Amino acid sequence: DGQVDEDYLAMATACGTGACAAGGATSCVDGSVLDSCTAGTPAADDAACDSVDDDCDGLVDEDYHALVTVCGIGACVASGVTSCVEGEVQDSCTAGVPAAADAGCDGVDDDCDGQTDEDTSDCDDEDDCTVDNCGAGGVCEYLALDDTACDDGDECTVDDVCVTGECVGDDNAECWCGDPNEDGYITASDALMVLQAAVGIVECEPRFCDIDGNGMITASDALRVLQYAVGMDVTVVCGQALTYTTTSTSTTLP
């Protein structure tokens, strides 16, 4: 028919791998089958985690570089590494479990909320005359108070007030009933002093020596002190009159 290879049928072709894959078609040129398919240019490496063989070597993401990671805050801080799994970057880092509260004064955010030692009671010195605080680095700090009402725990003081961080109170006179030597104990020595006051040998204020509170200091008061000193069940009241009477004289206290 005067024509050459006019019935040749072109075929679709493919070449390259991974990101370099391409398509083309065959053709008949001067009696030779030619393929128009040209593979793409490969990347220098396959470091991207994208499930693509970027460097066209038949492997996928083989050059991905794992990175060290950090997660969590405070006591929950942890570390991990990244990895490439099916084209997705995965992180192995898992933060620690936070404590229920940040109760210790240790400079650590135990409950991992961004605050440090906010729930601590470690610094409570049970002193009404200090402001307690957990300072930087987990060190307890105490601010002394002045002129603040307090309770020194001593029933024999009144009008307790903070003075340079210490609770100081005035003597409560009623507490010294039967203890004229004011040593904090009622003993036979106190009974002797009351007896001496009763007969006028020594002076004694009613708040110390008028044990029955009748306005007079007598041998009966001395007996009560002695009985109290040896553990007998007696009442110690003491009077607060400005004068007291002995068996022989009546004296006005200065």
C-alpha cells in the first residue's frame, strides 16, 4: 500500500519508582520502537516522613532522622523520641502521672500544674506569730509578726500578743493561788509560807494565800495548801481583796 508500519499500535508505558515514577507511550520510528517515558529526578535522600520513596531507591522514608522529645511539666517531665510509621511522625514521649496535690515544700511541681509547692503545709510551724511560706528552692520561710493577738497555750497568761515573732502574755494572777513562791508548783513550802503569813511573819497577797477566798489568811488556808500539795481533794479559790487579815493583825497591801 506504499506505507510503512502504519498499523503499529502504540502502548502506554511506565518507568521509574517512588517519586520518580512517570508514564509514556511507545511509538514506531524508522522501524524501531521508541518509549517516551522518562523517570523523574530522585531527591538527595528520603528524610521526609511522607510514605514516599523520594530518592527512588525502592525504600520509603529510610533516611528519616529520629528526634529527642520532651513532654510534661514539673515532676511529670519525660523524654522520648520520634519515629516514622506509615508516613506519620510518632512521638514515644509520655508525661508522668501528676500527684493529687503539691503538698511538699521541695521546689518541685508535684501535681504538674505549672505552680510549685502551692498546696504545701510542710512549713506550718503552728506558731500564730509567724507567716509561713515555702520559698524558692523548697526552703521554708517564716515572717515574724508584731502586735498580733495570739495564744501562747499557757492558761496562766492573759492578753497574749506577738512580739517579734514570739507570743507573749501577761501573768494571770489567779493561776498562782496557793503558790506564793511562784515557782509553778504547790508544795509544802508554799503551805509554810501561807502559815507564816497567817501569823504575820511574812507578807502575802490574797491572790496567793487567801485559799478559801474569805478575805482572811489563816492557818486554815495553810492547811488547805498542804492538803492540795499531797494530793487531797480540796478547793483552791483565793481572794482578790486589797487587804488581808492574819490571826493577829489586819494589813493593807501596798
